[in-house]
Amino acid sequence: MNTHELSNTWSIVLAGGEGTRVRDYLKQRCGGRGIKQFCAVVGRRSMLEHTLARVERVIPRERTFVIVGQNHRAEAVPQLAQWPQENIIWQPTNCDTAPGILLPLAHISARAPFATVAVFPSDHFILDEALFMRSVGEAMDETRRYPHCVTLLGMTPDAAEDGYGWIEPAAAEAGRTTRAVRQFWEKPSDADARALLRRGALWNTFVFVAQAATLWEMTRQTAPDLYDEFMYLRRFLYSPHAEEMTNRVYSTLRSVNFSSDICEALPARLRVLRVPEVGWSDWGSEKRIRASLQQLGKLDPAPARHRHVEPSKTRTVSMPLMRNAAFGSSSS
């Protein structure tokens, strides 16, 4: 990837979710309101802070937008104190993942209409961050070869998890590191998940890379009302009326899920890159969190303890794997 291509690569970190399924467990373990992305499950840095440091290995913070819910200001403000404030997008309400992507995408498109954009959830566990981000770099390269497609990062499953999204790849292509997608499944039934496991399907990490124009076009095809709302909003983003117009749009905005409502409807616009084993989990349930902590040797026998996140300047530091892995060190 040349210097020009890198300079036109931006990223979005999604930090607007509620994490309702694990909030009770994380309240007990970490204290506070137990909102997953703001919790320091092990060590001093939150999941959001780990994600930002991970992304910054490839894309500088000046080109990374973080989207956060207005109702999470108390948790987010101290953790983002060192982040460029113009790159923090406050979402009035959570209308699911498609608006969560499109609002920061509108800001990026206003600055760089031909941007390549990488999207990252802020609440996932990744043990080998360096290897994972190398895969993100490969996805960026593939996106330039397939500019009209979204390049999804997929993980090899070890169980028929029905709580994950699944990607069913097409046949391998000579000389290509990605595959076309035969079908995209957002949280299939138990029976379908077992069948997908047998057929060699992959878990969807919800990390993906695409041209900004491709994401807008896919939205126009599948959710034209949403597309029209954000095209309208784009005209006001850098005006004195930006906050007022954002609130107005969100007051009537319907919830749209990027995976089920957009990706699942357009499998021909998707490609998938199989990521090597990196110790990935979305930490969407207490069971998954506890499994990762057990792997790290950090699963407490005691039922509860409280950790308060200390605001820290997110930075990229080269350290051995277990100390730089997400939650791999109590000093991280």
C-alpha cells in the first residue's frame, strides 16, 4: 500500500452500543454502569482505549472517528480526553449499527469524498492485536482491488454459535486472499449454525473495509430513506446548525441494522478475508468473557470486584504479545 493510499484511509470506531446482555456481569466485575466498551475488565485501560490503540497501529487518530452515545458522556469524556475532539461524534440516540456507521461516515465523506474506510467495534477482545491488524491491512489492499465491495474479516469458528453473524464464502480464487460471499447470515438458528459450521462458514467479526462511496450506495439500495436522511444531514455538518439538524434527523430516524438489513440483502457486494487465529471474541455474553479471562489466567475465583477506569492517553507501544494483547497485562 503506497503513501497516498494510506493517507486516504480513515477509520470509524463504534462505541455507541448498550451491551445490555453483559451489563449486570460487568457492573459486578468492574463497577459503574457496566457499559462494556468503557469497562477495564482486566488492567487499567477500557475496551474502547484498547481498540483505539489497536486501530492507531495502522490509521492515525487524526483520521479516526469515534461515535459515542450522548447518554454515555460520563464514561466517554475522560477516556477520550486525549483524542481529537473534532473526531468524537456524539449520537443523540442509538438507532442500531447502520446509523452508527453513517453518521461518522458523513463526517469523513465531507472531508475526504474518496476515502477508504475501516470500521471497528470498540468492545471486542483480541489477543494477538498485531496479527489482527495485519489482516486489516490485507483487507485494505483487497478493497482497492474490489472497490465496489465491502471486505469483511471472518474468523474460523470453533462451535456452532447462534449469537454470531456468519459468512458463507464462495470458492477460492487463484491469486486472491479474499473470497466472494455466497450468503451472509446474521445470527442464524441453532440448526442453521450447525449446518454452516459443517460447510466451513466463518464468524463475522464486524470489522470491515470499504470505499465510502460503496457504503453509501449499498445504503441507498437497501434503506433509501436512511440514505436520504444522511445525505440531507451532510449539508449541515460543518455549519452552526449541525447539532440542531443532527437532533432533528435522529428524532424520526428508524433503527437499521447494518448486518441484517444491508449486508444480508447484498451478498454480491461482499468479500471475506479469513483471519488467522488471533484469540478473537465479541464478548457478547458472560460465558464468552469468562472463557477469554480463563485463557489469560485472569478469571477471578472471587465473585466480584470493582475496577475504576483511569483516564489514560491512548498510544501505540511495541511490546511483547502477552503484555500488549487486549487485557493481557494488568499494567496495560
